[in-house]
Amino acid sequence: MSPVPTFARRPQFNSTLRWLLPVVLVLLFLTILIWLPWQAREMESNERQEQLIADTLWVEQTIRFQLGRDEESLRALGADIVNGHLSQNQLRERMAQLLSNGHELLRVQWIDPQGRMLIGSDDGAPLSEASRTAADIARRTHNALYAQPEAQNPDPHAPPAAVLMDYHAPLYRGGAYLGNLVATYQVSALLEEMVPWWFAQENQISLTDRDDRVLARRAAAGPGHGVYTHKRALDLPGVNITLVTDSVKSAPRLLPNLLVGSVIVLSLGLLWSLLALWGHITRRLAAEGALRQQMSFRTAMENSLVTGLRARDLEGRVTYVNPAFCQMVGYPAEELIGKLPPMPYWAPEAMAEYQHRFAAVLAGTVTPQFETIFQRSDGTRVPVLIFEAPLVDKDGRQTGWMGSILDISDRKRIEELNRQQQEKLQTSARLATMGEIASMLAHELNQPLAAISSYTTGALNVLGRAEASGAPVDGAMLKPALEQASAQAQRAGQIIRSVHAFVKKREPLREEVTLPALLDGIRALIELQARRFYVIIHTELAPDLPPLRIDRMMIEQVLLNLTRNAIEAMAHIPPQRRVLTLRAAYDAAAGQVSVAVIDQGHGIPQDVAERLFSPFFSTKAEGMGMGLNICRTAIEFHGGALTHRANPDGGTIFTFTLPAVPVATLTGET
């Protein structure tokens, strides 16, 4: 038989290899697919067992550490008892403190050598047989130890209702035996107090004696399955107690842990991805719609504003204006956005102010609020109030300045109208004041006019007698009469000029006036009223009073109103108390001059004082109720304040303050 040629065997080998390789790969894949779950199961089982051992060791150390702390505390307490440092009350307090620090302790007591309790945290209980044995061993060995707890249930796997364990610490003073310090533990409390909740939720924990009988058990999550268990002896002197942990976890299953779980996880992952993508698309569409709506709302809001808005970058270039601003200046937005100063709406007469403020903007500082004027495209001037603040982006960086511009043309017109009305009101008040003193004025003028008539009649008689006799006229006789007539005419003229100046209508004009000069200007009118009611006027002016920059007529009216009220307030008091005091002082720290008008009249009742400065409120039948309101308005116009208070000597003190001319201005300093 001839051998098969090599070229004939090679195709057969290749065919077998092509068939065998996929089979081997499939078998390898199946082997790996089967081995991986098994290996994962073994790894998971080993990890659970190792974790259980580590956790059991940690719990054992925790129990031993707490018992060690209790032992140390009992040794310290025993040393204090032996040394006689504690009274019975202090000993009971220390025992109570031990019980509060360790909830695993049931009681603490001191027993004598015969086993009788001397002092305890409670009424105590008789010692068990095992406890008496442990007490005897502790006495003989001079070492502290635990008494072996005994389980009472016949079933070795069922925990007893309550198992107690005593710890005996012998007490010796020199060679004399004083008894034992006994701490009683409730074994179940060791598990309740010292085993963390997370460990109890995953394991059944038991304490067993040397015969594997259960002393205490904690099974918060149910009984253990016996798959993962571990025992750890508690190294306690005198007793054999074992900590047994039994996990409630069962052995991991082979296939569902990897294959089915992987399919479920992948399916849930795919579903979650689809839901997340759908939710993302929905939120994106909703956000885009909300953004469009917000932009539309913002645009509509900005278009409906009557306040002009203007944004500028850090170089002063206009980046945004709203329609209200464009309407205010008369230029469309296309001619303003992107433009650097000078701006087309800057008025030529305020160009220096604009340049100064623009330089401040470039330096990084702006005035938060100021008034200026704009010029519309038709040349009309518009007074505006501008609020400016830094423009900050979402990252907290300043990108420019944002301004709000208000057209205050109406406000300016109202202010001018109010000023005119106030001026008319003040004029009316002055005329009313003059009407009230008209009769006194007639009486005051009658005296100088009668004197003038008398002196001129006498002079005419002298001239007539000289002419009839043909004798020369005696000039020495005529001169005194004519001088007296001239003085009386000047007096009448001064009264007429004071009245004329007081009632004259004019624009407010501030000038530097000294307070004595101010009082001299209206002294005749004040004295005219004072003589009517027999009031004495005292003036107390400080020698260092600086000049005041005031509208003279306004402050004269204030003084005349306040003095008239003070004089009238003293009309019905005894004549010897009718004294009007004008007092002035200078407060250099505040830079103000204070003027006080002091009377000793009837005073101001509380209900009247609350409404004293209200317009159209008056206590006089013929009064308009505007005098004090006008006075306060005039003083506040000058930057001062008008107040009143009761006079300790009876009556009222009205005080107003006025800013004094700065010292630098008086000396010419800059």
C-alpha cells in the first residue's frame, strides 16, 4: 500500500483546523463563561468570609476595650475606697457615675469578706454560686476576675431570659482583706450596647459559654444561615466566653449573579440611557422655549419702559440702548450703539462736565447718581437724572457700566411751580403779618408825625412873630425845632422802609449777613409788637458769631414770625414775666449758628405740639396756620432745622440752626 502524498494530507489538515478552531474557541468561550461565574462566586464567598472575620475581630476588640475601661474605672474606685478618700455619699455618686457611663453595667456594690453588701448602687441581690466562687478565688489570688455566667435554659441553642456576669476586684489595705468591689453585667447588654447597628443588621451575634450554650443573642435581621460563621474567644480573666457571628447572607448563586444580572443591568442601562436622552432633549427644548419666551418678555419689558437704559463697556463705547433712551435723545439705536464719546446728545454748554465724567469712567469710577442735561436731535434740552452702576457678567467680572436715565422735565417744572407757590405763600404771610400790625404801625407813625407837626408849627410861629415885629429871625431858636422835626421824619421813614422791605416781592438771593445786622433790620418791627404787650426784649449774642450765607428776607420773616408768636404767648401772664430773649451761639464743630427765641408764656400742650408744623393748623381764631410751616420750610431751604422744646422757666424755646460761612471762605483760602 502506497503512502498518502503530503500534498493530499495538507488540505485535509487545513479543513480540520478550520473546523476545529471555531469549536475550540466556542468551547473556550463556554468554559470561560462557566468559570467566570464560579470564580466570581468563590471570590464573593471568600470576601464575605474575610469581611465577617474582620468585623468579628473589630466587635471583639470593641467589647474588650469597653470592659477594660470599666475594669480601670473599678480599680480606681477600689483604690479610693482602700485609701479612705470617699464618704458613703461620694462612693454612691461614683457608683452611679459608673452606671451612667457604661449602660452595660447593671449594678456596682462593695461586699464585705462574708459576701454581705456594704454599699451599692441599688438594693443589691444575693451572689450566685459561680459569683461566690469567683470572689473566693479573687481573695486568694489578689487578682480581679470575672465569674462564669451560667445559662439556665435546657436548650443549648436558645438564649436565656437574663444572664448576669459579676466582676470581682479584691480590696486590700496592707494585708487586711476589705472585701470585693463587684460590678454586675447583663450579658445581653454587652451585645446591645457594644455591637454597632450596621453589624447587627447583617449578622446574628451570640455569646456562648465553654459548653457552647447561648448566654445572649442579638438577631436584628433574623437568624443566621450558617454559611458564613466565625468564633472569637473573649480573653476575659476567669471566664470562657466566645463571640459567635453567623451571617444572615446565604451563599451566592452561580448564574444570576453574572449572566442574568448582566443582562438586566445592560437592559436597565439602555432603558435609562434612552430615558435620560429623551429627558435631556425635552429639557433642552423646554429651556430653549423658556429662553425665547424670556427674551421676548425682556424685549417687551424694555420696550415698554419709560426709563432710559444705556450700557457702556469699559472704554465708554455704547453697547446697548432701549427705545425709551432713543426717544429721550431723539436718535435711533443704530446711530448710538458702538459709538465712543463725544456723544451726539451732549449739550455744548455742558461739554466740560461730560468730559470730566467720561475720564472718571475710564479710570474705573463713576458717580452713582447725578443730574445733567441732554440735547435732543432737534436741539431741545432735556434735564435728566442718571443712575450708574457696574455691569457684571455671570463670572463676577465687570464688563462695563449700566445706566438708568430718567427724564425729569416734569419734576423740574413742578419744582419751579412749587418754588413760585412757596414764594407767593411767603409774600401772603408777610402781608398778613403786616395786616396784623397795621394798627400798631398807625400808632407808631402817629407819634413822629405829631411831633413833626408840632415842631413845624412852632417854627412858623417864630417866623410870624419876627415878621410882624420886623425883627430879624433868631436862627438859634429855630434850629432845635427843625432838628427834632428832621429826626422824627427819619424815624417815620425808617418804619416805612422796614415795612416796604419786608413785604417787597423778589427772587431768593443769598448773601453774607451777620446776625446783629439781620436783627437791626427788623428791630423796629419787633419792638413795635413788643410795646403793644409791654414785653421787654433781651438780646444775648455770642461775640464769635461768623457771617451767614442766607436769603435775608426769608430769615427776617422767620424771626418776625417766631418773635410775634412769643410776644402773643405772653399776653396773659403777669407783666414782670413778659421777657423775650433772643440768644445766638456758634457751634464750630458742626459749622452752624443756632438762634433761640425764648418766651415765658403759657407753653404748648402736647396735642398741639404734635401738629404744630402742619399746614393750615392754628390755635388763633384769625390765623391762617401757615406761619410755622413757612418758617420750617425757609430754614430747611438753607440746610438747617427748626425745633422747639419746653422752657424750664415756663413757656417755649424755638431754636433754628443755619450753616455758617466756612472759615476758608472768609480768609480767602482755596
